[in-house]
Amino acid sequence: FMCSRGASRRIVNMEWGKFWAENKKEIDKYSSRYMAIDKTHNVKLTVTNGPEADSHTYITSDLHPKDPSMGKRLVRQAKTCLIEKVDAEGLALGQNIVLMRWGVVTITKINDDGSLEGTHDPAGDVKASKPKLSWLADVAENIPVVLTEFDNLITKDKLEEGDDFKDFINPHTLADTAAIGDAGLRNLKEHDIIQLERRGYYRVDKPYLSEDSPLVLFMVPDGKAKAMGGLAGKLRHS
């Protein structure tokens, strides 16, 4: 990052976003992809022609879509899935959506409780269908995950001469979100860096041990003001 900025005798103030953007280019090269869904704000989607949970059906997917050499991971399929509540809002009957790594699902019913039903179309056009949603099979093998975000200590981007920094101290610099993660996250080790699809990049602070000792992931900002894939966190952290 420092070399890319070039040498200068001047004192230069720069926004953190530029640093995070450069960092993102590097960590993206080796960040395996996984999925996680908000534990509280989620909606059930029943894929009526999907496999039963006890059939233990899986999809094989690349750990990194741009680097097949990183290997494969198994994505569990089941008739009952979980999607983000924010993603379910606004979906219409007859709409074709894409469950990432699975395929096109046509929404056939919207229930009074907000849950959805749909049918998987194996011949559906993934490129023409939207939105493209992250999801999880609603199965016992999923694990508890805590997503931790950090925000800037100072609320003002640039302090002017005469500003008292104490007037701009951010009182909200830490936020946790309880999530449900796919079973592949069980194998992560401390300091591994991954991408949760449509959420962003994370570093493993504490590996998963049990239901009472969940996986703890620290978010790594990517320098963008807009959240990846439309799934905004609780803090700005950009």
C-alpha cells in the first residue's frame, strides 16, 4: 500500500477506505467462500421439489470461483431452506430467484407468516434470473456463528484545526450479529480469512468448538461504502 502511494515529504491525510480497498485485493486471492444467514432475521423457503433433509444431498462447489486449485466444498441441499428476511421482502409470486450454487427457484406461494414456497427449475436461466440469494439448508449440521464488526473511533472523516477530538468520539464501535453458518465453517482455524458470500470478508478470531462455543468472525472492511451483495451490517466500518 505504501509503495503504491509513492514517496513524499508532505504529510498526507488519507481515508482508511483506500487502505482497505488495497487489502481486499490481496485477501480475495485466498479467501474461501461460505454462506451464513442471520439467526434472528431469516425466512423459511420450502423448495417443494427439493430433497428431503434425511437424504443428505449435496452440491459440489469451488471454494474460490476464480481459483479452482483451492479445492471443493460440499453445499448441503434440503427442501426447507433459510434465506435473509431482507431478501424475502418484495419477492412476488411467479418471480424467478437464484439460490447461489443451486439454481433457479420460482416463487409459488407467499404465506401469511412471511414464509415462502417455490419450485426448483433445473433448466432455469441463472443469468436472466434475479435476485441471487445466499441461503442455507435448514439442517442440524449448521453451526452457530458470531459476526463481529468494528467501526471508526472518530465519527468525522477529517478533523479540522480547532476541532476537539473528544467531540467526535464514536460511542458505537462494536456490534455482534448472531448467525447460522454452513457446516463447512466447522473446519476453519484461527486467523483463517474467508468470504461470506454477499456479506464480506472475515478473519477467524475463535474457531467453532460446540453449540456453546460458536465460531467468532471479525469483519475485514473492503473499502466500499455500500455493503457487499446488499447485506448491510450494523456499523459503517468503511
